[in-house]
Amino acid sequence: MKKSKVLFPVCLILFLTGCASKPQSAKDGQKWSDDWTVIGTSVGVEASTKLTLLDIKEGLAADGLYYATWISGNSVSYENSEGDTIDLYDAQLYFLTNEAVSEKKAKASCAAWLAAAKENYEILAEDTVSLGGQNYTLITYNCINEDNPYARGVSAFGVCETTAVCAELVCVEDYTEDLKPLLSEFLNHCHFKED
């Protein structure tokens, strides 16, 4: 009896860790790397030479949402509209994924994010691009909300099977780096797991 009590927890641990195993390869044919930053369960991001990972939020995971941010440049203290003091960076990339139950729901999430961006920004251009083997709608814009400390940005919206992605790169007025190539480089190093 004693052996079976010990065996059960060991089997349970092996079963549970087997369920959370990392992908073996990405859709673009690359071998999945332990060095990639994993967002949720389906996106791996290679380290950037120009952006530094700041934070990953898994707290939204119950809804299939995952969120991470990368930064560039220096920071200053900034008091937001809610009275909280935060670090305001020269540029910040917000990366959001929604692991939906179907491709239809992923497309709906992506469309809602794009519609919200068009409502909240002054859109300067809209393009369809292919980056890292994935198609995105890319918009460039000015930030017009007076509560937004950033001046301008570029965002990409895409769907890979049941995963919707929104990558938003915004910067302060005097940031000199060109945003579109910076976001393009980042997305060229994003990988979706192969089912």
C-alpha cells in the first residue's frame, strides 16, 4: 500500500508536466528555443537587440489573454490620469495575445482591437504586411488622446489560427528611432507554435 501512495503523486506530477510541455517547432519551421520569451502557450519571441523585455502578465490567462511589454531608451517619472506615478520610457511595445477557442473568435478579437485603435488614434497609414511568415494589418498614427503621454505609434494586428495578436509600439515626441522598422524587426522574430 505504501508503494502505491508514493507512486500516485509521482505519476500525477509526470502527467501534469507532460501537459505543459513546450512546443517542439514553430510554424515557420524553426526549432522552438528555450531562449525565446514565451507569451501564453503559443508565441515565442526571440531577444531583441533594440528592445528590452520589461514585464509579462499572465494574470489574464483565464480569459486566454496574455500581455507583455518591451521598452527602449530612458525613463522619467510620469503621473498618469489616475494619479499614479509610473516610469515613462522613450518607447514602449505592448504585446497582447488572445488564445481563443476558435479561429472565428480570434478574428473577432483582432477586429475589435483594430477598430478601437482606429477610434482612439489619428490614423496616418494602413498596410498589409507579412512578417515572420505571418500576415498583419499595420497602422501608423498620432496619439490624440490628451491622457496619452506618447506622441505617435505603429501597431500590427494579426491572427494565426486561434491566436490573435496586437503589437503596439508607441514613443514620445523626441524619440529618434524609426518605429516601423523597429516593430517589423520585432515581429520577424515572433514565432507561433506548430500544432
